[in-house]
Amino acid sequence: MMALYFSAYDGTNAGLFHSDLKNKDRVIQIFHEGRLIGFTTLHVYSSRWNSQDIRVVYSGDTVIEKAHWGQMELSRAWISEVKKIQDENPGQPHYWFLLVKGHRTFKYISTFANTFFPNPFNVNNELKPLADILAGNMFGGLYNPKTGIVSFPDKRGQLKPDIAMPSEQELSQPDVRYFMQANPGYIDGDELVCICSLDVKNMRPFARRIAERQLVRDLELA
């Protein structure tokens, strides 16, 4: 995992990788021909918002080997895991909380969810107070609620330039341009705080189908 991480990130080291991993409680890995080609880490915890208990799915490091960009297996595995997490606390609202320092991750949010914050297609800011609470609790003064950015004084990892820089075709896409404007320091490792509801009604068709298939499998095993 660390070797794969180092293939995508500069400005980091083994200590930072292990420190981040220690604070996660779930890891999803995908393999090709017996070799690890991608992973993502998660931390699931409880919080309160609007006078109710909620569950937060916080995404940590996510890496896909460049040769396998475009595969959907990690997305399928992640959505299935989210459904299992929701089943552990049925009835409680669940939210996906993540820091984004690359345009590809930001694009994924718009393919996963109908409504999310911040959103280049919808100026509705109803999730901003929750984003401020979660990011403020986790990162303290490193989080700027005015910009929605977490900025670390010391390097904690930034994408390698060939991965971080969008192509001309990608720059023609509104969500990519929005990310570049919202997080101008991304190239140095600044991270944009993002959040969305994990309610199945907020999932776009692709994600909803996977969640529903996981529900069927759970019922078959019950």
C-alpha cells in the first residue's frame, strides 16, 4: 500500500503514511492478477448535527495505479462497504466526509451523488454548517471555514504533477474548472472539504444500483 501511495504522492514519508493509516478503521483493496493496484481507507464515527445522532464516513488516502484508471471495481467495493456501514446503524443519517486535493476525486463525487457540498451545479449551501463542524473538529485552525480549505503548514503529501494537472479536455469540464477555482493551492497539497448525504435517494443511478444489489445479498445471507 505504501509503495502504491508513494507512486502517486510527493511531499510525504513512511511516518505520515502510517500515522494516517493508524487513524482509520477500514481498508478496501483491489487486486489485478494477484497484485495490489488500488486501495482506499475509511474512518467511521458518530457525531451530532441538527439535534440528532449521525454517522460519518470519513475517507482517507485513495490511490489507483495509473495503468488501471477508469476501472470501477474500487467504486463498487466502496459503495458496497458504505451499505454495510449503514446497516450497522439503521435509521441514522450517514454522511460522506472527505478532503479533496485532486480534480479526479472531485469529479467522482458528482458521479456518485445528486446533491453535495460544495457543488458547482447547485449553490445550495445547506450542508456547509455540517462541513464546518466536522472539519473544525478534526483539523482545528488548519481549516478555514471561509474558503472551505484545510491547509497544512508542513507538507503532508501532494499529488505528483503529472497526476495533479488536468488535461485540456478535463479543463473544459465545469466541475474540474470549479475545483481549480475553489482550491487554487491544490498543487501544494491544500485540501477542499466536501460532504454529501449517503442516503440511497441521494445516490445517482450507478451508485444506487450497487447499493441495492448489496441489500439483496444481505437479505439472502440473513
